[in-house]
Amino acid sequence: MRETVLGILTGIRGDIDFENETRLIDDNILASLDIVAIVGEFNDEFDVEISVEDLVPDNFNSLDAMVELITRAQE
């Protein structure tokens, strides 16, 4: 799953080192439109529904946080 998430992220923003960045939101690396695109791709690829309550910085600050978000959404 991690590789699939990484593929989605680099497809949306190929200019970001998602493997090493851990403050994607806190450092304003990802914009709100990026998050909208990412959530849409996650919903489609993993057949999950990421809710408005999940749209908090901690869930999108790093690749690992996004993988955890999807894992929780699949439960």
C-alpha cells in the first residue's frame, strides 16, 4: 500500500520528496488543492471515504501518516 500511496502522491506533486518530508502541511509544502486531489485519488484507489473530520494536518504531514489514514479508513 505504501508504494501505491507514494505513486499517487508523486503523480500529483512530483516535485516533493515524499519519502523524507514529515511536515508537508506544517511547512506549507502541500496546498489545499493538493489535499483535495490526494483525497480524491485515495478514495478512488482504495475504495475508502475520507471524511471531513479526517482533514487535519496530522493526517497529511507525511507519507506514513497518509498510509495510516487509509488503513484506518479501510477498517
